[in-house]
Amino acid sequence: MSDGSAGSSATGSGATGSGSIWRDTRNARSRARLDRALPAIFPVPVLQHALSRPLLPPTPRLAVESYWRAHILRADRLARALAARSGAPEGWTWRLGTEPGLAASFRLPPSPYREPAHTRGRGHCCLCGQPVFRFGWHKDLWGTGTPNKNAAWHSACVTAWKLWCAPAEQVTVLKRHQRHRCTESGKRLFKTAEVDHRVPLYRVWREHRTAPWPELLGYWGAPNLQVVNRVVHVAKCSAEAGERAARRRAEAVPSAFPASAFGETDFARVDAHVIQPEEYDERPELTDAMMERADRSDGPILVRRGRAPKPAPKR
């Protein structure tokens, strides 16, 4: 995206169309509020996008957020580029855990600047580590040289983080990016198509854990995301589950009590041993009382059921 500037005097007529009276009234108020708050320098593409919305954002900050929500893949590229500019903190390694700043699962992308030991404080994005300027913008268009101390995220990084953590919610955008074609089968995507990671995240944790941090983010971003038809996704997930199961069996931990700990078995001695009566409990013999309490049947026909009659039944 090219950064430009525009003042409140350069704003054209809002896109009100032939909507309801309520919408026209709301847009008029939002436009007036936006014109009052708009600085002399503001990104032109953001302003153009804001004025084309059915409901105009009333503040520059909301206009910036609306712009990045409408350009998710662009926000993904920008967030990874800002992370590459920062690089990983010295001594940082990708870890999982329950400590503050650590992800509990490898399904969440690593974010070193969210860890207390590596945070850069207010005014810097906790995702990419770069300074945050007015309205959550990533460049100092206003020449102040001072980041916004009240901000801890770039607006673009917020959008990118949502894509990385929940890519299934952006299936419509990814479908359009793929021209509605399944990347695995080449067929047209159906309504039930699903988002998939080309390289499964468990393999990223297992095989690419030591890769540079900015490179790792690509496994959660658009380069590693694809939309495939459900039948293809089920087959791919089944193959991956089988691969994980086979690996677990191959890497199974040996028994804590191996046979070598007790010595080898003397099978000749086992074969020569005769079991004595005191070594097992003999089966109790059936008595007449047991037989009287049993059910008797003549083939499929039940002859008698129930307990033996009491000696003195009730009258």
C-alpha cells in the first residue's frame, strides 16, 4: 500500500446512495465528525475506503481499522514484513507453556514481544515489535518521531493476528484469492470447503522449531493457508493422523520394567513344574442346594424359575 496524505478539505462526497433516512442521517453526522477529527495528513487509500462504506466510520482510528479489515491479506504481508524488520530478540527461542506471554499450544503463532522478558513497552507493537504511531499506523507520516504511548498494537497487526489464530473465519477472502479453485484437486470449491494449512502446524513445531521467527510466522499466514473441498480435507487429515500415530509408535517409550531387569525366563523349569493344589483355589463343587436354586429349562422352554419355597410362607 502506498502511503499518502489528504486533509479534511480533500474529502469528497460520501457514498450515501438511496439508503434509508436513518442511514443518511447517521452518515451525515459521521462525516461531520470525521472531517473535524481528520488531520492534515492522512493515508489517502484509507480515506477513500472510509468514504465508500455504506456506514461511514466517524473517527480516523475507526477508518484505519475498517481499511485493514477489508484488506486482510495485505495486513498479513505487512505484519510479517514488520516482524522481519524487528527480528527475534536475542536469546529468544520458541517455547510453549502456561507462563505469561507463552502460547499453550503450537497452534498459536510465536510472539516473542508479548513475553515480559522481551516486551518493548507501550508505544511498540506487542506482535511485531515496531513503533506504533497515530491511529495505529505503522509509519510516522506526521514527522513527530514519537510513538503513540497509548497503543500496543498496529491496526494491521490486529487484523493479521486474527487471521493467524482463526483462519477459518476468513474462508470467503481465501476462496476469492484462489479464484474459487481447490488447490489440491483443481476442482471448483464447494460451499462446504474448509481452510487448511499446507504444512501442518504439528510439523512446524516438530521440524521447523528452530527456524528464524519472522520465517515461522509464514506458516500461519497466507503462504501456508489454502482452501480445499471437505472430502480432500478429510483425506488429508486422515493421512496426517496416521503419520502421527506411526511416529508415536516408533518413538514409544520403553517399559519401565523391562524383562532384562528380572533376568531371563527358564522355560525348561517352567515346563517341568507340576502345579500343586495349594497353588490355586479349586473350583467349588455344585451342591444340591445350588441346583435347587437354579433355573431349569427343557430346551427353549423354561420349566421352573425362582428361589426355593420358604418353609413358612405368609398367609
